[in-house]
Amino acid sequence: MKLIIQIPCLNEEKTLPLVFEWMPKKIDGIDIIETMIIDDGSSDKTIKVARKLGVNHIVIHKQNKGLWVAFKTWINKALLEWADILVNTDWDNQYPSKYIEELVRPIIEDKADIVIWDRQTSKVAHFSLLKKFLQWLWSTLVRFLSWSKVPDSVSWFRAYSRESLLRLNITTRFSYVLDTIIQASKKWLKTDYIKITTNSPTRPSRLFKNMFQHIIKSTKDLFRVYAMHNPIRLFFALWLPFLIIWLFWISRFLYFYYLNPIDTWKVQSLILAWTSLIIAIQFFALWIIWDIINKNKLLLEDNLYLTKKNYYKKNSN
């Protein structure tokens, strides 16, 4: 069994040695452990440091393309290298490398397809009370929408089985971590988590300027992915309220019409009833159309899975 540990890098010459300090050399059940960095347009000595540290695979982006592209590049390279388990860790040493063995253990024992590190954000000392609350609120929302039990939905420290990465298709440009959780629940991939403590940050995040920007971008991605993979639930939630509103206004109209047919005020209820009904019918039509599109998407994903499986089998190193 082969494990590849991947680190996305952007000017990490100072922090990269810290990540490798506790990198596991041997894990029971794993025959080969290799490391990989995706250099996403670094202008410092990151590549030189990586070579000095003995990184097995170095993939270079000539310019900065963003974390989601780096993630897709890593998946492609790791599958070509015929990795059975893939671990994604951070570049600034917040995720202790010494816990990688615990992270991959459920996959080695065939108990999970994806394992996510729970940072236990309520106990993180350098998180403010507001950030702890927002982390809890956000993870609760993700669990509700994805029907998963993952307590820390935005954690990047994850282990994936080969099968899970053949099944997953990244569709968002910012928060692929949310994308994969929702897809995993829809594709019957077993997701597990382990509780681990975190290191203190070595520098501010470069992915977003502040916490609220992160929330806005993540929210957009979350609902886009949810709509893509759960159209029936989404359009049912939009259709039902207008149906209830229509029932209320049409009932009101019929009630007052029965009491006094000459009263012209009940026409307002009739207008509101018809308006609500038209909107409800539109959402119902979209519901049917999107459900048909979703069925076609599932067929395409099955075909894509087989295509990728054959491609990586033929072209693996």
C-alpha cells in the first residue's frame, strides 16, 4: 500500500522544514511513504528547500493558480503515481505531521473513504470567541446540508482513499473542502474524523483577507454545490412555501366569498393567490427540469469514473 503526503506551497521556504520535522517515516500497513509539494508560483527558495528535504515529487505551477487548482493537480499526480492513500496537509505547520498515522488508520483498516481532522475549534487558544462561534455555526450548517457527522467541515488536514478521489469531482474555485464533504454524502463515501490538537499559526492566511470574506466565499460555494447535488431538496424547499401561501389566500378568498359574494375586497386575496400559484408552478417546473438534469449528471459521473479509472491504470508510473 502506498501513501503520498501532499503540501501546497506558496513561498514556504521558512515553514516547509517545520512541516517535515515530524513527517512519519514508517506506518504499519503502509509499504511506501512518499511526499509531494505543489509549488503554486513561489518566488522564494521553496523548491530548493523541498529538494534539500528530499521531497519525492515536486509539481510546479509557473504562476499562482489558487488552492483549488493545486488540489486538482495533486489528485492527478498522486493517482498517476498509483497512490492508495493521499493525505493533504497545510504548509504553515498548523497541522502536526506526527498525527498522519492516526489520520490514515481508518482507511488502512477499510473503515472509511475520507478521514478529516477535527481541530476542536472551541478549544483552540488563538481563536476569538466570535471565530469559535462562527466555526461552530458554519460546521453545523454543513452537517445539516450534507447529512454528515463531520464536526470541523473546513479542516484541510485530510486523508483520502484512491477510490474516493476517483469518485470526487471538484467543481468550486474556493472551498473545495466543502465540495468534497457534500459530494461524499451523495456518493455513499464513508467519511470519518479524528480529534487532534493544532499548532499555533506561523503567519496569517493568504487565502482570504479576513474571516468575513472567507464566510461569504464559502457560503456561495456551499449553496452552489448543494444546488448541484441536491436539486430536489432545494426546489422542494422553494416550492412548498408558495404552495402554502396559495392555499392560505385561496382559502381566505373562498371563505369571504361564501359569506358575502358581493364584497369586492376579496379580489385582493384572489390576486395574491394566483400570484403565489404561478410562482409555485414555476418552481415545480424547475424542480422537474433540474431533476432530469441531475439524473443525466449522475450517468455522466459514472462514465467519468470509469474513464478516470482506466486512464490512471494505463498511464500510472
